[in-house]
Amino acid sequence: MQFKNRNGVLGLETAKQVMVTFLILAVTAIAVLLALVSLQNANIFVSGSSADTATTSIIGNISAGLVTFFASTGTIFSILIVVVIILAISIIIWAVGRFGQQTEGTVNL
């Protein structure tokens, strides 16, 4: 079995896609947070009104959510590393088994 397209070998393509996704999420989250803060700083709400309080609450919730989400990315990457290791072990086992079959003179693909 020949690999003509080695993308995805050992799960590296998956790891790359996860990192790109986290980067996109981070940029989007920062843009939303900056937009909300600038909206609050524009003084379009009466101080102490329900809209002002709601905007403050939304900014607080988004800030806390972002901190919690990106604090757990270490766990997500740990799980991804385990998956890549399992894939590497399975490919090594497959290659060794195939090598053993070639020495006997028969190859089953």
C-alpha cells in the first residue's frame, strides 16, 4: 500500500486543523469582546439603565467564558496527542506485520 497523499498520516493533519480552529476562535472572540467594550464605551446607554447593566453582564459573561474555554485547551491537546500516539503505534504495527509478510514471500494488501 503506497501513500500518494501523506496528509493525515499520524493524525498531523487533524492536529493542524485543531490548532487553526482554535486560532480562528481566538481571533473571533477577541473581535467580539472589543466590539462590545467599544459599544459600552460609546456612551449610547444611559448610565445605570437596564441596557447598560445588560451590556456589562454580557461583557463579563463573554470574558469569563473565554478564559474558561481557552484554559481547557491544554486538555483538548492532551487528548489529541494521545490519539496521534495511538495512530502512530497502529501504523508501526501494520508496517512491521507487512514487513514480516514480505520476508515470507507473500504480500496481502
